[in-house]
Amino acid sequence: MRLLVLHGPNLNLLGQREPGLYGSSTLAAIDAALQQQAAALGVEFASFQSNHEGALVDRIQQAGDPAGDTPCNGILINAAAYTHTSVAIRDALLAVAVPFVEVHLSNTHAREPFRHRSLLADRALGVICGFGPTSYRLALEGLVSHLRAAA
């Protein structure tokens, strides 16, 4: 089983960007913890971060190509600000039909009203938010459990 974690815009600044809101963990630390968790679960793991919407769409399309070099069985996605604005990312996820879980470090429902709406949530297997880096761990565990049950 191969999983992909997608990190959207500004997540490369974790650890220095609004630590009161997002915590002090870096993206590298989050990915390292996920890599360790994935290995313990016996699954392959890859991550990708981009500040560019098109690059995220391209990576989603690659993940859904069974004949490609990097097909995936599931996706964890923190689309960050694109969660609330990107029809392109939503359409890519729907087009490839790879099961996905939406994840956020902060509780988007306790923030500004424009962050309360997700263009992904209604098609996601689940949404995990508000637990900081632990949100990713919970999302990975839930995705792997779902994929194994469906196999």
C-alpha cells in the first residue's frame, strides 16, 4: 500500500509561521513522524509540498495514474488555504478517485468564517483538524484502517 501526503501553501513555513496557532513543529518533523508511523504500519509513504495550486493538481493526477511511477492507494491532504478556494484541487481529487482524508493543524471551524467552508470535505473519507501535528497521525491511521477494511 502506498500513501501520499500533500501539503499546501505556506506549510513549508511551519515552525516559524504563527507558532501560537500552528505550533512549533516543522514540516520536516511532521513528515519524519509520518514516515515512522507509516513504516510501523507497513505502508509506503511519500510527501509533497507546494505553494502552487497547479503543482498540487499535477501531483494528485500522478497519484491516480495506475500506470505511472507513483500511483497511490490513498491521499492525506492539507490543502491549507486552497481548501476554501480551489475547485481545481477538488476536481483533481474527484477525477483520480483515490480515497483521501482532509487534514488541518488548526481547528478551521474555530477560525475566521471564510475558513469554515471546505471544498473537499463532502468528498473526503473524513476530516481531522485542530490537533496540531497529531491531526496528521490520526488521519494516517484512519486512512490506512479504511483502505485495509476495503481491501
